Amino acid sequence: MQVFFQHLVYGLSSGSVYALIALGYTMVYGVLGLINFAHSEVFMMGAYAGLYCALGLGYQPDTPFPLVNALVVLLFAMMAAAALGVTIERLAYRPVRHAPRLTPLITAIGVSLLLQNLGILFFSATPKPFPRIVAETVFHVGGVVVTNVKLVIFGVSIALMLGLQWFVFRTWTGKAMRATSVNPAAARLMGVNVNRVIGSTFALGSALAAAGGILFGLDQTTVSPQMGVMIGLKAFVAAVLGGIGNIPGAVIGGIVIGLAEEFTSGYLSSEYRDAITFVILIAVLLFRPQGLLGVVRQEKV
Amino acid sequence: MSEKALSIENLTVTYGGITAVKNISLHIMPGEIVTLIGANGAGKSSTLKAIMRLAKSTGEIQALGQSVIGKETHEIARMGVALVPEGRAIFGNLSVRENLELGAYVKREAEGMKKRFGEVVELFPRLGERMSQNAGTLSGGEQQMLAIGRAMMAEPRILLLDEPSLGLAPKLVMEIFAAVRAIAKKGLTILLVEQNTRLALETAQRAYVLVSGEIALSGNAAELRHDPRVKDAYLGDSAHA
Ligand SMILES: Nc1ncnc2c1ncn2[C@@H]1O[C@H](COP(=O)(O)OP(=O)(O)OP(=O)(O)O)[C@@H](O)[C@H]1O
Ligand SMILES: [Mg+2]
């Protein structure tokens, strides 16, 4: 039982990072019908933005107010990633928005490769240690090891997801996003500036990915220009599992993938850790292609 | 100079090689109900889409004294022009309330959301009973009511209606048209596209008849109702051989 709870703690924390990244895939798919393959590199760039911010400000584990410092780094990285996401949409995706489906897809893969290589160029291909902004404290709760870092990861993810929920349901921009994802032409008729909504969606999704990047860095202690490849793929599978285009679906998908991975490596073998994600992907595509919460998309006008 | 609420001069709408609307001109005075009638494929929806810049066109279109050419759809909506499109285009996965709220998107910072909800419910009491229902589960008639109600939430000055009677039972058609007349009483300018020619001519003050993308006839609606050419082609009053 102790072992079970131990895996649960780890699974929930990595799952919530997948969920944060999955949200960006799902939101962009919702408004544009595009799978933004560059999203995993926005996650990576977000982590580096946080890394350089923390180095620049000279944060050490013993710097006073570690949680405030972590928040500063988080906000900086989120803003930098939002700017990057908006730029990618503006420069790469908007010109091909009305081109046949394959064109935006290939553009997305191109942007993804470009950003990875820019990462190697500027940050070097060698993994870098992520600054220890928060000194790790270990608690034992009934024999289960819980660290403050895991708690921060879980807490920040939940807070961001609740924030997103509030944004999407309570603000006019959020409502416009939902309207655009149901029917862009009708949204235009309501006076919605669809271009601006798409920009906001990229900004928001990218900011969440950057938060995922910071949390990943805190957890795994190193970052590299290739870190987005595997994590991004898993987050993408999470979005598909939840039902791509569906926001609560992405959260559930992320948590499920995190838990599945953790329990597989705990109870079967850690060799299957990555494989389970693809088993899930294949199962979803075969048995429930619309995902857990997805509905068969209605035709757009 | 333009006291007209809406004026269209030499409008041509083409899709690739197909010309859907050929060099038509029409206008509507403030507060008028004008109907545009014609058979399937005559170019009625294309005309409405051109007004909202949802279709590429040449020629001049002015709404409320401003040219819409070069503007984007959302900007025209913000000018006070609302289109209830063919097929209704409601937001299927959202609730009735959310659909209506989005109708008021252009007014989002303004006061009076409650008042506008009240007016729509007064127009369509059925919507009031279904505020939390998923709009996609509404019946066809209710969806049409929602589409019109949603357009009214923006407090538009010009309302463009594309075949509001399409696919509805006669009783519902009557209800919808009663609402259209009630809306007109508020002083809105209405361009009504219809295939239900009889009802359209009874509701409107003036009419334009579109045949293969060109205006074949126009004039006073009451007179057109008795025009033999209209009777033959659209009212089915003539004896069939
Ligand atoms: N998006 C499009 N692409 C190509 N052709 C189109 C498009 N939309 C309309 N058309 C063509 O333009 C012509 C006019 O169509 P339009 O929809 O304006 O007719 P309508 O009068 O509204 O007909 P209905 O009463 O059936 O709705 C038709 O021949 C139609 O096939
Ligand atoms: Mg039509």
C-alpha cells in the first residue's frame, strides 16, 4: 500500500506537468484545427527562459524567499513563452492558415525542428543543471516520501488549471475562444476578432507550457534542447486521450498518462515507462478515437 | 448623402469561376423590411455573405452610412449589422445562455445585459425555459429562435435574416414571423431572404426578386403579390397544365 501511494505521488506530479503542456495542444487544436508540433519546443524554450532568469537574478537554494523567487522565474518564463507562441503563430502559421491541411502540419514540424536547433545553437546540446530555486525538503507521510518540490509542482499546476478554467468560462476572451473553437464563422458574426483570439490562445497555451518547463526543471534538475521531444509527445498523447480540443480532457489525459507511466515502471518494469504512453495512444486510436471526453466534431460553417 | 440604412451598388459575387450574383443594386430605408426572394441557388445567401464580407465580391456596399468594403466581418458586426445565417450556426456545445451572451459580445463592456436577456425572452419565451440546455439539443425551431435571439443581443440596427422558415413546421414559421414583425416594430431595418414567397411578401414592404444572380423584378411587396410573373413562378397560384 505504501508503495502504491509512493507511485501515486510521483504519478500525480509528473501527470500534472503533462497536463499543463497538453492544454496548449488542445487549445490550439480547438481554435485552429492545427496540431502545433512546435509546442514541445515552446515548453523547452520556456524552461531555458526560466533557467537564465534564475541565473541572471543569482537565485540559490539559500536565497531568501524561495517561493517568491520561484514565482518570479515562473512569471518571466511564462511571459517569454507567450511572446514566442504569438510570434510563431504570426510568422509561421498565419500565412498558411487557409492552405491545404498538410501545409500547416509540415510548417509546424519545421518550426519545431528550427527551435530545437536554435536551442542547440544558443544553449548547447549538453544538458544544463536547472538552478535549485527551492531547496528540497523531504517529508515522510506514513512511510511515503513526499518532497516540497513535488508539492509545489502539484500545487502550481492545479492553480494554473483553475485559473485557466476561470479564464475560459468567465472572461470575454475566454468565451470568444470557446465560440471560435465551436464555429469560427459564427464567432466572427458575433463581432469576435478571430485573429486576436487565436493569438491569445497561443499566448495562453505557451505560457502554460513554460510553467510546465519550469516545474519539469525543478523536478528533473536538468534541461536540454531535446527535452521537449519525449515530454511533448507524451503531452500530445494526453491531449488525444482526453479528446483533442477538450480542455478538461487534456487535464485528465495528462494525469492518466503520468499515473500509467509511474505504475508501469513501478509494478512491471521501468523499461516500459515510455512504451506505455504509446500503448495508450494506439488503444485510444483503435477504440475511442474521439478521446475520453471528446465529441465527434460538428461541421464548421 | 446616404440616408439609406443599407445600399448595394453593382454587386457581383464570384466563387472561383462561378458567378453567383451579377451586378445587382438594391437599397433599404431605415426601419424598412425588405425581402429578397428567389429560387435555390439564385444568389440570396451570397448577397448576405457579401454584406458581412464572408464572400468575395466587387461593387459597393454601404451600411449605416459607411462602406463595408475593406472591413472585416467582426468590424461590420460591431457597426450594428447582424446576420442570422442559413443553417443558424448556433454554438452547439454551449448552453442557450452562453449563446445569447456571445450574441452580446459587441456590447461586452456595456450595461444592460439583463435587459437584453429580458427582451429576447419576451420575444421567444421558449428560450427562457431552456437557458441551461445545450443549444445543440434544441429542436430546429428553437435553434432558429436562438439564432435570431442571439443576433438581437447585439442590439443591431440592421438585421439580415437568411431563410428563417427553412425546414420548420407551419406553426413555428408563424411564430418566427410574428417575432420578425415584433422586431421590425422596434425600428430595426430588416433584409429578409426567403423561399416562402407568400409569407415574405406579406411581411415585407418592398421586395426584390433574384433570378440566377440578377434582379428580375422589384417593387412594392403588396403589388408583387398580385404580379402574374411572381404568381406563376413563386406562389404556385397558376393552373398547372
Ligand atoms: N462557397 C461556395 N463555393 C462555390 N460556389 C458557391 C459557394 N456558395 C454558393 N455557391 C454557388 O453560388 C450560387 C448561389 O448560391 P447561394 O447560396 O447564394 O444561393 P441561394 O439563393 O441562397 O440558394 P438557397 O435558396 O438554396 O439557399 C449557387 O450556384 C451555388 O452553388
Ligand atoms: Mg441560401
